[in-house]
Amino acid sequence: MPISIPKGVFDVLPFPLDSSMEWNTSERWAYVESVAIEVARSYGFEEIRIPIFEHTELFIRSVGEQTDIAQKEMFTFLDRGNRSLSLRPEGTASVMRSYVENHLSQRGLPQKYYYLGSMFRYERPQAGRYRQFGQFGLEAIGSPSAYQDAEVIDLMLTIYKKLGLKKLQVMINSVGTPQTRKQYLDALRAFFAPRLTELSQDSQTRFEKNVLRILDSKDTTDKKIIEGAPSILDFLDDASKQHFALLQTLLGNLGIDFVINDKLVRGLDYYTKTVFEITCDDLGAQSTLAGGGRYDNLIQELEGPATPSVGFAMGLERLLQVLHRQNAPIKSLPRTQFLLIALGQEAKCAAFSLLKQLREHHLMVEMEYSDRKIGATLQSADKKNIPYALILGEEELAGRTITLKSLKERSSDSISLDKLINHLKTL
Ligand code: AMP
């Protein structure tokens, strides 16, 4: 039996594999990625490329031992030297490891990096949840300012706007500092303790291990109970309060609609002060398009200099799915315009040199190398949506001309080879 693709991953081809995968073509991926990169660069972010795998310890230390990612979602393996390695489940930890290890602070602050690539999580595959998924993310390292938070949120929304995405909701919250969070955790424990048996099994486990994660529960009974839980905003210190108030003013000044969701805590341990998520109604169950926040202590926890930072990551599959659902236009990549067909050995040899010449003039040309009948070649060119054929036979070669055939209009023209390049450029 031929070998099949593993569960939870998929191929990306130039065309959709079936009608449910119309969002998933390499052209759509390339377009979305190019827009994200263009916007990030215009905001002064530079690209960083991080490894696909790291020491497992890096992820445990940064995302937190009691998170779903560290507990059950990592693809972890031992290498031949018995070292524990993991495929990256997210990008921030690696960017920060690189920042510390390569002494990037010496370049001066802030440092602004974006990254693009696959992340890996061992999750139960379902719509919007895969084991390998694409993320575009960025990190602004070195600024403690709410202006930086606002810039990052604005950047993210600018990417979505440029892509024509609609019906977005921006949710923001502040999770304060580790000290105030500790007080909040005590209050949460006191609130949930007498209601423990009413909570779902998952939330009962979270109560023991990571009570904050109960707030992420999707269980309907849990959700009702959570509504009455204490608000983290009531526990903020003055600096966090001011930071959060300034962020709201700045977003308001930019005309960004947002809602405050005081139960938004996000799954990872490293956040401080600002956290945010973008959701879209058209996405269904997995409605979160992107998330991020501020992590003022992470670099220090990785034994680097204390450096306040903020960033986000956006999922690309969900983005592509919702763009397709909303019929957002995509800009096509340039594709083959001309198919060069030569008839006879001498013409073929001459056509191959002409092919190179046309390509050097940035014309998108392919050449037919087979000797099959010209009718069959034209038919398959038409099927591939190539609009024109260029036919070089012995007669044309002798007269230094070529036949230009429009496959749509089914018309033909004889063009002098000397004028060919200029003529093709006008089409
Ligand atoms: P997170 O790092 O969990 O905040 O994820 C950031 C974004 O990546 C999410 O909002 C999703 O859009 C996307 N994402 C996370 N996990 C998956 C997954 N298993 N499959 C597809 N997209 C995902």
C-alpha cells in the first residue's frame, strides 16, 4: 500500500484537493504571507528565522509547566545523544532564546522581529485545529510602553484589513504582574472551592494544577459559573491600571473597536499586563484568529537581561479559511503567459534559445518539449489557462517570424522575430 499522510497535517498544492479545501492553495498561502510580511516590514519589523526544534526545556520554562502545551501537546523525542528535543509549539520562546543567546540587546532597543512558519502541537485534529499549522508572529522587544502594545495590535489589524477580512472582534484584558496575579489566583481558588463538584472534570483538574486555566473552559456549565468569578481587573496594581487605561485611549484614538474581556487570560504563563485576542464570527468553534500580549519577565526567566516585550501570533489556516468564506479577493501571483511550441528539430533548437531570451526580458514563458501533435498541446495549454501560444515551424524560422495564437480568442498573428519581445510586452 502506498504511504499516506499522517493525521492532522495536509499538503498545500497549487489547486484545492477537494471542495472543502478551496481555502488551501499554495497561491492563497503565498498571498497572505506576502501581505503579512509587507505590513510588518512597513512597521519596522525585521525577519528572524528560528529552528523547527529546540531543547524541550526551553518550552517548558517559557510557556509554563502546567499549560496544555507543556503537559500534552508537544512532539517530544530523544535524539541519538539522549537529549530531549521538541518540535516548536509556538515561536516566542525561540525568539527570546535567540535574543539572549546572541546578545541581540547589543544592537540597541527596541528590537522588532517577525517570523513565519509551521508550529506543531499534538492535538485532536478537528476543523481549525491541526498538528502542524502555520503562524505569522512578531515580537517587539525592549519597550515597556502601552504605545508599543497599541502598535502591535494596530499592525495585526492592518494585516487583516489589507486582506479584506470582516467581522473581527478585538478583545483585550490586563493580567497584571506576577504579584497581583498571585492574589487573584487565591481569590479564584476561594471562589471555585465551594463549587468544585459542579465544575467539569477538566476544570476540577485545572483547579489543582493551574486554576487560571478554568477561565478558558468551553464547558457550558463551567461558563455560567465563571461569569460570577472575581475579575482580575480588580486586583491590578497602579502601574498596570495606568498601562491598561493608556492602551484603551490609544486604541480608541486609532479608531479600533475593542471589548474588555476580564476573563481573557490566554493559555500561557508568561504574560504580564496586556493580553489580547482577535476572533471572527465566521470561523465557527475555533474562532480565535490570533492572540498575544506583553511578557515583561520572560527574557529574565530565560536568564537574559530584564527586557519588557510584547508580541502576537496569528494562525494562518484559520485566516485562509475565513478569507475564503468571506469571498475576500486574493491577488494572483504572476503565471505563465506564453507556451512556446516548436515544430521540427531545427526550430526546437532555435526556440530553446528564444525561450531564454524571452525570460531574460521577464516574460513568463514555458516551452513544450514533447513531439506530440500541436492540437493536443494547445488543448492542454488552454486547460492550464495559458492565454497565448507561440508557434515556431520551419516556415516561420526561414522567414524570421513566429505565429502568436490567442487561445481565448482563437486568433493568430504572424510577428517578426525582431519585434517579438516588444510586441509580447504590450499584451
Ligand atoms: P496560540 O499560540 O495558542 O495563542 O495560537 C495563536 C493562533 O494560532 C491561534 O489563534 C490560532 O489561530 C492558531 N492556532 C493555534 N493552535 C492551532 C492548531 N492546532 N491548528 C491551527 N491553528 C492553530
